[in-house]
Amino acid sequence: MARVLLLHSMYGLRPAVRQAADRLRAAGHEVHVPDLYGGRVVDTPEAGIEIKEEIGRDELLRRAVAAAAPLVGDGGLVYAGFSLGGSLAQNLAFADPKAGGLLLMHGTSDMADDVSTDIPVQLHVADPDTYEPVDWLNAWYLRMRRAGADVEVFRYRGAGHLFTDPDLPDHDAEAAERAWAIALDFLGSV
């Protein structure tokens, strides 16, 4: 059983995030799902970007750190997130020397050149994805490997950016089911 901190996308804590948490709990994992937007939920990328910019990246990271703080004591916490939440999760995982893993759904983050980690990392991303271009993903993968991470990337041809959210136009049911099956195997192994 993994202990998971699951962070939402720029759309906020949508029903799909709660459903994902329930799916992980049904598989026996302990899942914590903080609301970094204070109850606000949106339906368009433009509205999500507006809230993200209003709150600010530093404040979102501070809120994510505050959500993770009570969970990191025993170590082995798996950081996970959707798009923006994945970016935040990646930053948190690199700052936690006892992190148990990193599960990224639809999003990554830049990283410092001196990052060093041996955590297992799994990324699920649309192919192509306007938010995660191929050149970026290739460079990200190489930097992850250079940092020492055991990283796997799963690309889903023709899926939209947030393909696991059944309430968004990006949804791709087949890709979502494949991604969740692989992600559950990953969580079962960390």
C-alpha cells in the first residue's frame, strides 16, 4: 500500500480528481487530496490559467508544501498530480529525501541541474501535447535520468492533454483506462 499526495490540475479539485483518489483507495492506497484553490473549480483552460496566475506559483507551491508536511514524517510518500499538480508534485518529491515515488499525470516541471534522486518516476502524457511538447519531454527525460531517477514515460497517441478527466473535451476513455492500469501497477510496486 502506498501513501499518496494527489494534487489537482489548474482546473481545481474537479470530480475527476476525487474519482481518481477513490480508484487508488479501492486498490488499497492511502490518498490525500488537498484543495490548492480553496474551493474554486473551472471548466476552461483560460479560467484555470487566470486562477493559477492570481494565486501565483510560489503560493501554490507553499500550499502544496503545507498539505504534504503532515504526511512526510514516516517517509515513503508518493507524490502525484495532474498537469499543474504534477509540476508541483515533482518539486515536492525532489525536496523530500524520503520520497517513495513520483506519479505524473499530464505534466512535468523544470528541474535544477544539481538535482539528485533515486526515486521511481512515472509520467503519463498525451502525444502530442501542446502543454508538454516533444522536445521538452525528451530534455526532461534526459535530465531525470541524469539526476538518477528510475523514470518511465507513457505516451498516449491522439489523446487530449487531460485525457483522464471524463468531464473535459480532452477525455480519451481507452487511454485513461490504460494509464490507470499502469499507474496502479506502479503504485503497487513502490
